[in-house]
Amino acid sequence: MFSLSEENYLKAIFHLENSYPEGVSTNALAEEMETKASSVTDMIKKLSEKKLLNYKKYQGVKLSKSGRETAIAVIRKHRLWEVFLVEKLNFNWDEVHDVAEQLEHIRSEKLISELDKFLGFPKRDPHGDPIPDSEGKFAVSNKMLLSDVEKGSSGICVGVRDSTAPFLQFLDKNGIALGKELHVLEKESFDQSMLVKINDRELRISHLISGNLYVKTS
């Protein structure tokens, strides 16, 4: 049994390990958690004592087997609740993150198992992120960033890198959603901005936007 704060730290480390495979630094974790480095140090010590982390001097921390399992369980609950909120309670995809942050700490394994079954065992959340199954396995996805798509090529939007409300609201405003095909008409060498076609409409987007959209190409 772990505290809400401990679970949040484990989840943060799990996400950061993709960018820091050798070990997540105290400063990187402090930035992610929006807290002081001293607070992170205290939590790292606590999680290490519970055998949830492995710490290497000058390299940072990595999740242990039990730490990874705990983090994945929290992520599974978070993403299932996001699906429930969107599909069953008619929340918009930009509204669900903060609510799911609260619901992800519910302890009942039976509730989550029944929720998964009730939703039809979804593979992805409303933002396109894979939902780990009951054994902690993620579905493999062959995706790339729209910013890496060449002029003249197309891709189906399958996810977002940035799931903050302002970004999702921007996408809604411009008709960009999961399942939409984006055709790259132009790609500027100067700033990597793009002119894309969505349905029958053309839209110019910045590199910041294209760098936060995942697409699947044929």
C-alpha cells in the first residue's frame, strides 16, 4: 500500500525513463513534479527503502521490478478512467486528465477489472496512449511524429504527445482529432512549419504543433 504522493512519483519516473534510460536525475524529477530538489531527495530515499527504486550515484534512479509494476498499475487505472469519462460520461478529451489523476489512486483491483470489462477492454485512451492490460503489457504501436512526415505523404492521427487542455482545445478548434488523415502539402525548411490538408480544408501549423501529434503512415 503506497501513498498518493509515492504513486505519483513512481508514475513520473516511469515516464521520464524514456528520456533518461541510464537513470532519472533528481533535477529532472523535480522539474517534472514541480517541486524542490530537496523534496525529491527525501522521496527517493523513502522509495528506495521500500525497494521500489534502484539508485546509482551520478546516474540517477530507475524503477525496480516492483516499482515498475506499481507505476504501470496506476497508469492503467488513469487511462481506463479517461476512457470511461469520455465514452460514458461525455467529457471532452481536454477535461479528463485532472479527474483521472484523482481516480487513478482507487485501490480496488476488482473495480478496475470490471471497469476494463465494462469498457470492452480498450487498447488506447482518448489521447491515443496505450492502456496496459491486466498483466501490465502495452500494445505495440507503429507511430511517428507528424513533424517527421515528408512533404507529399499522409498519416492518420493516432495520438498526442502533449495532452494539456490548451493543446487539445487548439486541436478541437482546428478539426484535428484521432482518426483524422493529415496530408502534408508543404514543409518549410526555415522553421519546419507545415501546410496540411484535413478533409477538404488546408491548415498551416507550426513545428510545435506537428511535433506533438502522432500519426500512423501506410
